[in-house]
Amino acid sequence: MKEKEFDFVIIGAGIIGLTLAKNLKKKYPDAKIAIIEKEIGIGAHTSGRNSGVLHAGFYYTADSLKARFTKNGCLFWREYCERYGLKINKCGKVVVCKNENELETLFELKRRGDRNGVPLEVIEEKELEKFEPNARTYKKALWSPLTATVDPVEILSHLKFNLEKAGIKFFLNTPYQRRIDEKKIGAGEFVFQYEKLINTAGLYADKIAKEFGFSKDYVIIPFKGIYLEYTGSDKPIKRNIYPVPNIKNPFLGVHYTIKVDGKIKIGPTATPAFWRENYKGFDKFNIKELLEIIKWEAILFITNSFGFRNLAFEEIKKYRKSYLINEAIKLVKKIDKRKFTKWGIPGIRAQLLNVKTKELVQDFIVEKDKNSVHILNAVSPAFTAAYPFTKWIVENFIE
């Protein structure tokens, strides 16, 4: 095998890997940096299949990493897209209530937003028409002006172009194989020697971390997300419309997303998947992953930890197009449900499970030793938070 020598080797060419390389190059301009990726292109999994929503940062408790980085990440990408002429839709978002019980959670989101420094406004039901005439709410709603949508693939491609110009080397179609010693790994046809390895492997971050003695308390449980697109030529909605979520779990419920081109989609599902790349049918089927994931899903189902049993039943219903549409139309006054005809590209959420507490991990997790750093649970809003989050990693985990 051919040997390659770098100061930093990054595993995974998603948004975390690319922004990490950008921040490393900024701090260490003379460093030799490589990004290795098992696929033939960048962003082939979660990053490239992302909804494109730039989150404002009000869902997260003030003591979390998500709260710390989401607002600044949103502002960073808004400015980045404007500076480089990339597509962005500054549509904003309304969060609406279905009943009296959801009002307290709505006010809790406002409190979180206030603590996180996020501009938010609680509006009356009659005021909602000024923001999104088609949205329906019970008594109150929340208006988020910072929320926007972008094209994730366009941003990833732009980042790659500029990283290559800065001298960062990409090794595509180069899957991680094994750890050789403290400063060497095998990947593809090469042996990579490094001073520091950074694992940003997304769906496989836990598996790689375990080879280095990390992720002892964690395993990734994949959840499949699918959107349904509105194919009518009319545009009955102009803002993102979200329901009040169940803040005890990390999913935000069926909502309306306005894409950068103004097209509307509803979703996503958050259905438990059976292997890590369980996008469609038996593509990328992996029996070992199937057995491991079914084991954990069975334990969660039996114990009903964090309401997993109820969540699973609810999410499975969303495979029926009619059910998904009916959930979405509860949020609006009027829409032609016959025009929801096109399924979007499915994505997989690499959701970390704490195997000791049997709870889904809500926040980002980073583990390290002197030669390696492992970024675990980089789930939504990881795309939004990526730049300030990876800047923090470079400042605090890279000596």
C-alpha cells in the first residue's frame, strides 16, 4: 500500500469534515491536510440529503453545544451565501399550536430563544396572517425571522472548490479500513500517517471511534427521513411552517419547508431504519448492522424508553402518503393535497443512543486523545452549526 503523510487527516467529506478543514487551514496555514471519503463524491449521505433549513437556534437548552453554535452558524451561512452569490431563501419560519396543551411548550421555546440570543416574537392568532396568511394556529404562534433555506449541495461544492484551491487534498472513493497504530490508518489503497486524525464519519463515526477506544457508551441508531414535494405551479405557502415539537425527543414533527426555489415540501418522517444506509429497498444491505440495530430497537421497543414504542408506531404511519399529508394540512387553512405527488430523496439521521441510559443523545458529542478526535452525534442542526462548531473543535481539541 502507498504511504501518504499529512499533519491532519479528516475522515468524512460531509459538512463537518469540510468546515473543519476550513478552520484548520485558517489556524494552521502551512499544515498538510487530507480529507478521505468512502464515496465517489462529497456529501453523499446526511449533508447532501439535508433539508436545507438554516435553523435560528431556539429549540435547544442554553447549556448545550447546539444552543452555543446554531445562531452564529445561521448568521455565518446567511452571510456566506450572500458574499459568494449562492442561493438562499430568507423566508423565515412560524411555529404554530394545535391546542391549549402546546402553548406552554411554545413559551418554553421563546424562553430558550431569549437565553440563546435568538430574535423571536410571540404573535397572536390574528397577527399570524401578516406573516403567513395560510398558516393555522391556536391562540399564539412564534415568528422566527432568522430561519432560512439554502442548497446544501451547492454550499458543499463551493467549499470543496475553495479548499482544494487552498491546498487541501481530497481522497474520494477511499474508505476507511482499519487503525494500524497511534498515527497510521489504512484507507482505500493507502496508508495515511498523521499527527492528528479527526473522525467526522457521520453514520459510521461510532464504529471508527470504537477502534480508537471511544464511543464506549454510544451506538448510532439510524432514522430515515423522507419529504413529500408539492408539484403544483401555485405557491400557497411562502414561509416555513412548523408545529410545536415534543421537546423530549430530537425530532421536530411534520412541517412545511420552502426550498431555495420557492417549492414546498412536507415531512420529514423519522422512521427507525434497519441498517445505516437503508435508503431504499435492500440497497447497501448489511446483515451485521441489521442484527445490531434490531437488537437495540427491540430493547427500546420493549422498555418504551423515551417513548420509543409510541414514536415507532407514529412514524410507521407516515409511510402512508395520505397520513403524512393529513398531518401537514392540520397546520394550514387550505391546500390542494392532490398536488403532493413526488417523494424526495431519503436521508438517514445518524442518531446516537446512550446504551447505558437507553436515551437518544440530544447534543453534539466530541471525544479525543492526543492523536485523535471523534465527532459523534453531529445531527440536526449540524449543517447550520457546522462552521462555529468546528472552529470550537479546532480551538479546544487540536493542540
